[in-house]
Amino acid sequence: MVKVAGFFAMSVGAFIFWQTMDKIHVWNALRQDEKDGATLVIEVLKDEKHVMQERFEKEMEIKRVREELLRQAKDKDDLA
């Protein structure tokens, strides 16, 4: 009887240990996903900021060239 009770107690203990370790593993995985997700969001925002800055610079260059061409056309019309 003692052997059966000991076997049962060890089986229950092993089950509880296994379930606890499984929960800890899931918790760690979710926590790591949150960290990775936050890092990913930060990287995406940095990339987006860089893209927006490049787009702004290109638009300013286009505007500058357009104004230069309009000024040249106006000067040409004034001379004619």
C-alpha cells in the first residue's frame, strides 16, 4: 500500500511540476514576443521616419527645381 501511495504521490507531483513548467514556458514565450514586438514596432517607426524624411527632401528638391524652371521661363518671357 505504501508503494502505491508513493507512486501516486510522485505521479501527482510530476504532473504538477510538468504543468507549472509548461505555464512558465508559455509565460516566458509571451513575454519575449512582447519584447520582440516592441522592438519591431520601434524599428518600423524608425524606418518610417527615415522614409518620410527622404520623401520630404525629394519633395523639397522638386519644389526648388520647379520654382527655378518657372523663374527661368518668366525671365525668358520678359526678354521676348
